[in-house]
Amino acid sequence: MIDWNRIEEKWRKKWQESKDFETNPNSKEKKFITVAYPYPNSPQHIGHGRTYTLADVHARFLRMKGYNVLFPMGFHYTGTPILGMAKRVQEGDKELIQNFRELYHVPEDKIKEFSEPVKIADYFHEEIKSGMIEMGYSIDWRREFTTIDPAYQKFIEWQINTLRKKNLIIQGSHPVGWCPKDQNPVSQHDTLGDVEPDFTEYILIKFRLEDYVIPTATLRPETIFGVTNLWVNPDIVYKKIKVDGENWIVSAECAHKLEYLDKKVTYEGEIKGSELCGKKVQVPHRNDPVIMLPASFVESHTGTGIVMSVPAHAPFDYQALQDLKNAKDVEKSLAKEIQKIEAISIIETEGFGNIPAKEAIDKLGIKDQKDSKLEEATKEIYGKEFYGGKLKQNTGQFAGKKVADAKDIVKNWLIKEKFAGILLELTNVPVRCRCGAECVVKILNNQWFLNYSDKLWKEKATKCLDGMSVLPQEIRPEFNYVIGWLRERACARQHGLGTKLPWDKDWIVESLSDSVIYMAYYIIVKFVNSNEIKPESLGPEFFDYVFLELGDSNTVSEKTKIQKEKIEQIRKEFLYFYPVDSRHSGRDLVPNHLTFFVLNHVAIFPEENWPQEIVVNGSVLMDGKKMSKSMGNIIPLRKAIRDYGADPIRLAIIISAELLQDADFNLESVSGIKHKLESLLEECSRLKPEKQGKLEPEDKWIKSKLQSAVSDLTSSIEKMRLREALHNILFSFESDLQWYMKRVNAKHRTDTLGILHEINSTRVAMLSPFAPHIAEEMWEKLGHAGMVSTSSWPQASEKIDGYAIQSEELLKSIIDDIANILKVTKITPQKITIYTADSFKSKAYHSILDKIMNGQTNMGIIMKDLIANKETEEIKKNPDFVQRTIKDILSEPTELRKTKLEILDFDEKELIASELSGLVKADFDVELQVFSESDPSKYDPKNKAKTARPFKPAILIE
RNA sequence: GCGGAAGUCGCCCAGCCCGGUCAAAGGCGUAAGGUUUAGGCCCUUAUCUCUUAGGGGUUCGUGGGUUCAAAUCCCACCUUCCGCACCA
């Protein structure tokens, strides 16, 4: 048993002492690798480890390739969840405190401090950082910071001011979920049950009743042309209110909602719903009276509590009308009016007749307006009409328009003509704030936005994206799509940790806006942390000069009191490290952070400093399931490291899935990998550098295999196909090595230590970005001086020995064939005889191979050509040979075909005679005889020799 | 609905871009053998199906098509997953 924790600690200490990961500009070419910094509101678990591990492998690989790699890390304190947590601690929230205690093992005295949000962040910051160190991430910790550090805030002030100067920040109104009690916006983590307030826009159509406006809320403004009546609930008491100078009648709930929607509301009186029934109102656009009728499906908390009735296209309306027509207890004069009402059809949809609502109701067998299937009917009709419907002639100027288009056109027309207004309403009511109050939608009038709608900005971002590498490729269209639909985005909020808006101190820069160009800050922060520059000296002129070379260093020095030389040095370091060469992140950040990262870079920096690459990875599942607190399947990273070691976890995460796929993590695979590494370590301990003697065929072969492994692996890593790469080092190469050992053992060789040492040294070097600790240990055991993490990446020399590859392939396939024959015949072999093909067959073979490589696979044509040639004409007696040879060749890798084409003087008989006997003896414990097909004195009792083909000798087993 | 991804031999998952290397890698599981006092770990072999000569048959969501040749290219359909915002 090996002590993983001890080995890992040993090497972590060495890395720390040697300061290998502290990166300063030098004469080498640089690579700047960054990964989205963590939000410290909980310890990190295995899932968090994925992105960082991928980035670390990337960084370590590039370092070995000879680049000067900067891989820094910061901590994102900005945001509201931590604030919410602190609030819950203050309130003594049992569940949360229990989580801290039992799930996160936070010491009791620390939990007490958690009523202060920064303490929570500080605690988990240290926790996460320790985990990162224990995972062996090659981070330059001199550049660590948090987003509430004074210097960082200076940087964010500069960023946000710069954006504003470019007119990319605008002010406007914006609806948010709102708690009326707390007087604060609410989002998912502020609500009971963690529901995200979700709202939608209703169109308020204003019908007139004498001096009053009767507003009805609808999602389908285009159906106004089919209105036949209104619905009121007779049991509701409605409010008479004054709204911006107009008299409205709406439900009490609606009046309450309106108060938050930027309307001035005064209460003037009440009226019963039943009193409204029978009254006639004016339709806004056509001066036509329609009657108000009672309906029980009308709810006071939805819309205005009064509904516009379009029986032709709305199943609820149609059914309510039918119910009324059939009702017995309706007053006579009213009943007469009701009987007169006919549905007005205004939309034509394929598959539906004149009154779609009726058809849907009949189809579902709906009996009355209380039937829950009405929802289904409504959905079906809405879907069909919206995407497939057209407005009919009776819609006037809108006739012929598709419903999908007409909806917005009619809406805008209604609003322009003052026939309608807007009502925003929560769709997932009730949403309750953690304080218990029911939330509403509020329009904030002085909200600040990043104007991501800006066309030129989008164009620039698209250009940047087009010039960038996006890994894996499949994700690229998603970025383009996001840039397309992005609109104004609020960039400030009223509470939470973060930086105040410099020009409006009531607002705090929102967390997805203060995390977009901070990679540039990694250059600065080194000087802040070393006390070379003070936060207070970081005025805008400093950043202007360092990042954009605006102004001159003399003036900047005067203003900031920073030495001119220092300023020049920082500018030079910025120029050296920027742009970002690769940004790693999870795919959940594609529609927000990663896209904003691109947008903000192009807004602020000149083209030469635009980002070069984005690498996106999927999430991590635990035994096929999503990790979640409630499922109890979260494994804290640090605990996993203690139990299994950092390297096995790193490998298990990487090997379980390719980049974009969700990685399924399970503990069995961790122990599997652990054992693999342990046996590799053992192997390395055995090997010493030793002089290599004369190379045997299998030596040449394995060396060639090693060469191709190096070049395959390198290109895999370059494409960030780390799973594939790791798989090659750990498993695929293993099977080549097994064959090699089999060959070596068959020959009873003892002189292979040197070669195995060379092979394993290369493997360990290639393993080192993935499993850095154990690779160092292996490297040391192999007797290398220095550390493998600072050694150079193995170079693939171009020497691939085609002859050796071909030879070993032949030997393997003969062994396979023998085993196959034995399996089928179940005989115990006494003696094996092999016959190699005649030389004219070889010529034919090459000729066929040549034709196939040129794309000709037609048997007839190939045959004709062969017969036409004197050297191969003999083949006409043996058409089966041609058929089979074509098949042989087609079932080979193209690589091997090329090799065979190049090598003409391949002596099968000689190879088999000298190399195969030992193998056959070892595997089957019998003697081997070899003849050529053309050998007149051959032993061939069963007349097998004639079936021999090149690379497919005939075999006789007795 | 819009946008994206995906359906492979018990399970997980490669291969698809660039058609022939594909009955299709690897891991897990299962079975047999070796090692071990025993178990675990480890090693070997097998793991769609038929076959007493290295061979054949049927497979890669479903149905078509292109091609000498399709898991791979094209079309249609079915199913599943993810994102759709002011939240990190």
C-alpha cells in the first residue's frame, strides 16, 4: 500500500518551495490560462473540481510544451446569495445551520460569525483555496484576490465608468419580482421554496362603461376582433379606483398590483360583480356595445378580474356562454340578450373549422366551465392558432396576417391608439418572500443597464467570436445564438456585496457585470499584494494607461504617486500576458458569463487584446444522478482527496467523459484508477536507466508505437480531448506494451530494462499534467533529476518504423488465427505448419493494394488488369484469391495500407521463421515449421499451401 | 415555442466531422482459470449469434434514400436531456 497523502504532500511542498508556478514575464512565449473564479458560499465538491482540473491539466501541458504559463485564481464575493444566507443565520434558520454543521462541518464558533456575510465568504474562500492546493492546481497564488478588495473595487469602478463613457450603460425602467414588505427585489434565493419569480406581460384592453374604464387582461390582443361580451364574477366585490386620472373598475388584487407598476392609484369605492352583469360596455375600436355577463371561472387574482370573451377561439369563453344559454335561472330580458350572442370567428387555421373552441370542447367531451380539461383545450387551440393561424377579413387592416406576427402588431396598435395598456403579472403565483409576504411585480424606473442590444456591439462580439477558438466546436453556435437574443441587462442591484456604482452610490454593480474583464486585474494584483502599489492610488488614469495606453506615464505617475518605472513595468507585464489565451468554464455559463466576457472585452480592449479561446465543459453527475443537497450525494472535494488521493480523483473526473458531456463520477472508477497508478509506480521503481543494446524487431516496433502515441496524445490534448488522451496513456498503450512483453518473454530476453525505462519515462511525462503528484514520484523512482512538471513534453520524432509495424501486425494476426482455429476445432495441437504465399501473389497483392488506394474496389476491373499483366496473369486460375485479398485490404487501417504500399521487399518467410517459433512455443507449446508455397520439398499433407495469401499465410494444425 | 445536444452489443461510454481500420475501443458488471490459508486486490481468458479451420448471420432509436460499401452522409419520424436572463 502506498500513502497517497504523504506523496502528494511531499510534492506540493516541493512545488511551493521551487515557486515554479509563480509566473513573471520572461523571454519565453506566454500562455494565459484562466478559469471562472468560485463564489464562496459553500465548500467545493467533486463537481466544482472538474473545470479547475481541466484548466490545470491545460496549464501544466502548455508549461511542459515550453510556454511561460500564467494560471491565477481569485474569489468572487459579489452577489446576493451570501447576503441571504447571513440573513437566515441571523434569523436562526435551523435547516441552514444544520447544513453548516453536518454537511460542511463548519466549526461552531465560525457558524456564530456567519450572521456577517463577509465571514461566510471568508470561511469558504479559505476552504476552497485549501482544496485547490490539495488538488495540486498549479496556481500562482501571489495573484489571489477577492472582489470586495479595495483595489478590485477601483478596477471595477474604472471598468463601469469606461463602459458608460462609451454609452453602453443606459438607464431605464425594468420589471422585477418584488417583496412589498422588505421593499426589495427578490430572486430565487430570496423566496420560500427557492422559486424564481416568473412574470408575463398581459395586454389591458380598455372597454368603456359610461365614465369608467373596464380593463380586461389578455395574452391574445389580436382576438379583440372576436369579442362578444365580457365576463365578470358576480361574487367578487370590485374596486372603483382612479388610475392616472382615469376611473377604472378592477378586482382588489389587481388594484394592489397596479400600485407597483408605476401607476398612481387612489381608491374611490366598490361595486359588486353582480351589479355589473347586464351592463353594456363600449368596445374600444369599433364603438359597439357588448354586454357584461356572469362567469364563475373568472378569478379575482388573475389579470383585472374581468375577462374579455372571445367564444370562437377561447374554450373557456365558449363554454361559459353555453352554460349561460342553458341556464334556467337567468332573468328573462338578460336571457334574451344571451341567446342572441353568436361567436365571431376571426382566425382561420388549417385543421379547424369556423369555431375552433367548440371543436376542442366537443373533442375532449367538456361539460361545463368548471371542467379542468378546458386548460388543455385552451393550450391546444392557442398553440395551433398561434403558429398556423391567419387573421380573417373581419379584422380590417390586419386581415391576412399570421397570428404569430399579428399579436405584436395589434398590441402596438392598441397601445398607440390608447385602447390598451400593459399589465405585468407573476405567472407562478403565489411567490412568497422569505419574510412571508406575497411578492408582486414592480417596475423600477431608475435601473441601470448594459445595453447589450447595441447592434455595433453585437457585431464586434461576433467578429471576436469568429476569430476565437471555441472548444468543443459544437458549442460555438450557442454563443452566436446568445449574442443574437441578448438585450439590455440590468448591471446594478440594490443590495448584496460588491462595488458601488461610481455615479450613483445607491446601486451595487451586479455580479455578472463585475466578473467580465477581471483577468486583466490578475496582472495588477501582483503589485497590490506585494504592497508595491496602494489601492487608493489606483485612479482611472492608471488603468487607462496600463490597459489602453491612454495618456502618458509622467502624468499618470504624478496623479497616482506611483513611480513612473513601476507604471511602465505594469504596462509591459500587461502587454506580455494579455490577451487571455484560454478561458475555461462550465457550460451553464455560456448564456451569461462567457458571452459577457466576450462582449465586455470587445467593448473595452483593442482587438489585439481580445480573448483567444473558450473551453467549455459539462457538469458532473454522481452515479448518474445530479448532485444535490437533498439527495445527499454531494462529496466534498477535500474529503474525497483525503480518502482517495488527489490524482485518482483528477483522473476519474477527466476519464469519465469527453469535454461537453456530463461526467458520471463514481467511486469504483476512482479505486480502479488508483490501482492502475499504483502498479505503474511499482513498475517505475523497478526500472533503471540502462544502455540499450542492438534493437530487436519488437524493440523497433514498441518504439515506433511510442512515437505514434506521443503524437496522437499531443494532438488530443491540444484539442482538449483530455479523456481520449488519458485513455491512451493509461489503457490503449497498455495493450501494445502487453504484446511487447509477450514477445520479449517468448524470447527469454533480459536486456529490455533500458527500453522499458525509456518508454515509461515518456509515459510518466505525459501523465504528469493529469496526475501531477504521482507522476513526480514515478519520475523520481525512474531516477530522473529535477521535476517532471518542469521537464519538457516528449517530442514525437518522425522515425516510425513501417517495417517493424508491418512485421508485428503479421505476427499478431497469425497468432490470432491459430487461436481462432483452435477455438473452433477444439483440437489439441501437436504440430503447426505455416506456408507463406508465392511471390507472384505478392505482386498481385501490391497491384490490388495500389488500385484500392486509388479508389478502385471493383473486383471485375481489378481482375482484368491483373490478367493483362504478365507477372500476375497466373491469378486467373484463382479468382477467389482476388476476392479475398480485396476484403483483407479493406479490413485494414488506411495507415497500415500505406505502410504496406511503401514496403515492397517484405520477407514473410524469414520473419515467421525467426520470430514466430518462440511465440508459438510459448503460447501453444508446440514446434513450428515454415515453408513457402512454392517450396517443392514442403510438407503439405492436407494441401493447404495453395490457400496462402500475402499477410495471410496458410496454417496447418495437427 | 425558440435554441442546443443526444439515442451504440447488460450498464457507463468511445467511434460519426474525414464512409471501407467496425461484431464496433475502454471501464463496470458477469463467467472461468491463475495468485492467495480464505477473501479482497491483481493477472489471464471469455462475454450478439451460429460454426470441429482462421468462416458465416444479424446488430449502432425508427423508417426511407445515396453508395460497390453506411454506426458514420442525406431526408422524415419517434424519444430523452439542457438553456431561455437580471440569478451565481
